[in-house]
Amino acid sequence: MARWLKNGKDAEARRDADDKVRATVEGILADVEKRGDAAVRDLSQKFDNYSPKEFFLSPKEIDAAMAKLSKRDIDDIAFAQTQVRGFAQKQKECLKDLEVETLPGVILGHKNIPVNAVGCYVPGGRYPMIASAHMSVVTAKVAGVKRIISSAPPHHGAPHPAIVAAMHMGGADEILVLGGVQAVAAMAIGTETVKPVDMLVGPGNAFVAEAKRQLYGRVGIDLFAGPTETLVIADETVDGEICATDLLGQAEHGPNSPAVLITNSEKLARDTMAEIERLLGILPTGEVARQAWEDYGEIIVCESYEEMLKEADHLASEHVQVMTDRDDWFLANLTNYGGLFLGPRTNVAFGDKVIGTNHTLPTKKAGRYTGGLWVGKFMKTCTYQKVLTDEASAMIGEYCSRLCMLEGFVGHAEQANVRVRRYGGRNVPYGEAAE
């Protein structure tokens, strides 16, 4: 039976923290809807102390921002985007249009149609999330989205050069220097100067996540994203240092980022706990990582690999790092996760920044029913039908007529009956089922 050597905050405490942002976000969205650009400007000044003449960057301003970067920086961004673009293109190749004759004269099909306009939010609070531009903008571009607007908050009172470069190199058509709820509100609701989009994507803090939740339905979203989560599944094929490093590497995201170790070795569990304490003393981001570890860190010791699998599927963590003597067994049997990282040679940071898979992944157990952001999220699979012969229309019409009347939908039945009369030569009384 699984034993917890360390527990994090309970679910009720986590829900209380989530509830605190709801009213604030509601007020901001209402303000942007009512006052448009004026509200956006006031909110940007209030939260970011930033109120430029224009929030959109001109081509000249984009060039000026990119000029602040070294050639190595530009080359590194290009390398990462090449990996993301290449994998997204291969994923897109899996999406096929379909047309099939299901009955004589009856044609059914579907088309994969890109979303017309997408807003990509790139966080820039505690850390400038340059990689989020690759994950959203590049992937949307591969999908064929016609209009991509990307927004990130100012950094020290100005556009962040590397984020601007990543947005521009990724293919953004419009670049906003605007952060937080006011950014996603402007893109989703629209203002006098910002044309609204059809879909919002990208991670963000609790306020951005809540804004996306409240805007869902008005626009599409990629997924409901909470704080970054990481789960390490390990046995004694690895040591405490590598486990501790991979846990703290994600705990530094924020003070409410869960980091969990599942192992069948109590020795590894205790070695990992000791290594975490050692590393927290030397990690420059240790203050944030320590709070996350103390409040949300967990150590679970299991009796078997099967029990480790069961606990992992129950957690449905965003990131799952597997380092065992049977990594492919976990690949074959795990069902609930955002992204999977197999073996000690890979890690979550590779996926977050450069290797090519998308780092916008489901949190808060959403891995039970959805995967992460990918090229298919920017595509709508839309069906169509054609009936080519009189005989097929009359035949389908007879079934449809009777099934509609079975449900009491007389008007629906008449849509079928009129075809039976015209194309089948049948005398079906108005308002009755075809016999």
C-alpha cells in the first residue's frame, strides 16, 4: 500500500486559493468590455506601470528589440523553433480530410479547417517565457491560422527583446506589449484598436487562467491551465540528485507548483529529500522553489511498479518524468498525463524549451480527458454530407421520417417527407411518418 513520506496542502486549501482571483477577473473583463482601449491603458498602467502611445509594435520597433540580442540568442531561438515547427508539421500530416460513400449515393466527409484568428499569450511575470511563443505562435502558423496576434507584458518598462524576437520569428502578424488579464481580454473581447480573435492559447498566472475560463465559449481556448506540475516516477536505477534536480527544476516556476516523487524505494525517497534540502541551499531560485516544495511537494513510496502506475494515473500530472528499469512499460500503460519524459537522458526542461513537443499541457487532473496544445487544437474538424441520387434521398428520407416522428419532431419529419414525395414518388400525408 502506498505511503506518503511527505504531503502537500490538501485539496480544499488549493480551492480556496483559486477562488480568490475570480472576482478580480470578472471586474477586469467587464471594464474592458465597457471602456475598451481606455480600460486596457488604465490596467496596464496599474499593473505594469506601462502606458505607451501604442501597445502594438511597429516593424521598426520589432527590429530595434531584436537588435538588442546577440547572434547566439537569435540562433538558439531559431533552433528551438525549427524543432517545434518540424514536429508540428509531422503532427499535421496525421490530420487527413475524409470523404466516403457510406451507402449508394450517400457521401459523408470531413474537412480540417484552421481557426481564422488566434490570440497567443506569452507570460512574462517572474520569468520571461520565451518558449511559450514557440509553442503557440509557431504551432498556429503550421496549422494555417490566417491571423495570429501575440501579446506579452513589458519587462522593466519595455518590450522584452527575446520574446519579441520569438514572436516575430515564429510568424506573429501582430505583436502587443500588454500583460495579464487586460491582454487576453483585449484579444478576446476586442477594443477600438484590437480586433477580436476566435481562440486564445498560452499559459499564464492564476489571473490569466481564470480569465480564459470566464471567456471560454465567447472564444475557444487551448485548455484550462493551472500552476506547473511535475511528477517523477523513479526506482533505484537513478539516484537522489537527479530526482531532486528534476523536481526543483519545475518547483521554481512558482510557490504553488506541485512536485511529486513516486518510487518503490524508501532509500531513494529519503536520498531525494536530503538532496532537495542541499540543492535548495544553492539554487538561485531556491526561495520560490522551497515554498512550492514545502506547501505542495509530496513523496509517495509504493510497494510495486503496478502501484506506482496506479498512483501516477490518479495524479494525472502535467509533466511525468519516468526513470526506471521499465520505462517503456510505463509508456504502454500510463493513461493520464500531459507530457511524458522517458529515461534519465531527457527531462521536462527539454520539453519546455527546445526538443519540439509542446509545453502547454493540461494541469489539475485535466490529463484524464485532454492532451496538450498541438497543431490539431488550431484545426476544426467539420463534417459535410451529399446525397447524389433520388433513390438515396428517398430511402434515407423514409428512415428519417419515422425516427423524427418517434421523437415527436413533426417539422423534422416533414423535411424528410418532402424528399420522399419528390424523389421517391411516395404519397406521404403531411404530418405523418413514411411507411
